[in-house]
Amino acid sequence: MELSEEDLRLINALQISPRISWSDAGDVLGVHATTLAARWDRLKAQGAAWTTAHLMGDPKNMCLAMVDVDCDMDLRPDVTADLARLPEVITVEEAASNRDLTLTVITQDLDHFSTGLLPRLKEVRGLTKYHTSLCTRIHTSGYAWRLNVLTKAEQHALRAMAGPESANPPAPDAIVVPLPESHLALIPFLARDGRATAAEIARALGRHPATVQRQLTRVLGSRMLSFRCEIAQKFSGYPVTVQWFANVPPGQHEAAATELRTIRNVRFLASTTGRTNFTMIMWLRTLAEVMEMELAIQQRIPGIDLEESVVMLNTAKRVGWMLNPDSTCTGTVVPPYGELLPASA
């Protein structure tokens, strides 16, 4: 299976504006709305692309942790499956060196991470050791990664039509008001389909559509969720995932992040606690680009010390979605707040 240029253009449009209407997207892309809808249904059915919403993980309001895991090699598949079933573990990747698995974890706060999640990790049969780094600031994440196959004019038009859910994370000094439980019940539906409508959610929850529309409007504007359109990595043109662990001089993290955000390969930048204080994740075309990228990073960021690079061999779960070995999605989602779903959902 290959993706056409028109497929990539549609995915790029939804990366910029995940919940744009098909009629508005059609006006920008020059394609009839029904054609776009049918194309999107095909991409989803093939597991080639999907839209989702996941907890932002902003350290001011939540706890975002990166956990390195060692496990019994004979039990690695079982450990991977057990960890992927935990809703707080939003991403599970198999690493090539110095750890067997690397996890991205989001919990409501540090206490829940320490007393709620870690005891469950210790119960996973075959998991022998873990090491945790805590995120102190997110500088950018996968919501901002783009295919960049659209013209600048098309990108500008789509940004002008984008809703509040497409906004960048709040400023460091911004206050995010927690959502009530009635609103949290909408999040699992948005995790499974970032384009889910108020009418669809209302039918599933047995609520009045007008009530859900008000709740949905508040959720979309809350900056609590990160909305994104994902593409199976093998179709992205960048099949290699690499994470760097680095030390950046104190006071230079924001400047380093500003410079690194200009590199289109960047998927994630964060300041962290632990053995290093800064981490970067990029998608690259080939392994040969690792050395080239390291040189570019060192030239752009004076004083940065690249302590370690880790190539990911496989991604079993990405921001809540279970993936096949070929990076397409299985269609199975482990959403946050899933206990709030009705029994029939």
C-alpha cells in the first residue's frame, strides 16, 4: 500500500486543523467535500492515518514522565502488552540500546504517578528494572510535526480556519482550569476520534446534544488536550525514530528549544530531571542522518552536550493508539478516563 500525493495533502491539512469541516478543507484543497470524506474513511480503515486527542501533559497541571524499562528478554512481548494496556502509559517503544522499552507516562499529578502507577509497574511479570525522568517543561510535541506537502498559502488558509483545539500549549505562566467530571467523559471519544462531533458523543452518552455541544466547546478550548492527525510512520518518509538525551547549560533551555524547533524532523523537545536535563525526539529518513543531525545540533546549540542517542526499533503504542509492527494503527485505543465511558461504548 502506498499513499498518493492527494492522501498526503489531506493528512497535512488535518495536521494543521484536525477538526476542520470537509467543506472548508475542500475549499482550500480544491477537492469536493464528499471526496475528502471518502478518502479519509479509506485512510482510517487502512490504519494509515487517524486523528486523536490526548492529555497535554503540561508539567504545570499534570505529571509527564519518561520511564526506561528493562525486562526479561523471554517475556518482553508480555511486558510490552501489559504496559500498553495501562491508560497512563500513552506511548510504548522498543529501544535499541541501554534499555529494553521506553515509556511516556501522563498522570494527573506526581502523587498519582508515585502511588498509583509505579506499584502497578512493579506487578508486571518480567519487568526487572525501571528508571524515571520527569518532564519540567514541554517545548514542542507531535501535534506540531508536519508533512509540509501543502503550499504556504494553503497552510495559511487552514490555520485561519483552525479551531481552539489547534492552538499551541498555554504559556508557562498560564492557568489551566480543570474540567469537571461531566466534561472528562467526552475525552475518551475524542481519543478514539479527534473529529468526533457533539451529536455522536451525545448519542453514546445519552445526553442532550445542546448540553454536549456546550461541554465540547469548553473541552476544545481548555488547552488540556493535544489534538493531532497521526500518520503511520512508514508512510511519512521518515521511518527512523531517534531520541537524544542531552545536557543544556542552565538558562539556555528556551533558546535551545527555539533553535531546534526550526528543524522539521523534530517530534518532541522537553526539559527533564535525571541524568540529563534535555531530551529530543526526531523522525529521520535513514540511520546515516543520525550523525548529520548530531553535528547540526551541536552547531546550532553552543554548549550542548549530547550524552546518548537511542534508536527505536518498534512502536507498540503511540499516544494511546495500539500500532501494528508496520506502524499502521490497529484501531484499538486505550483512552484516559475510560472508566467514564458508558458500558455499551
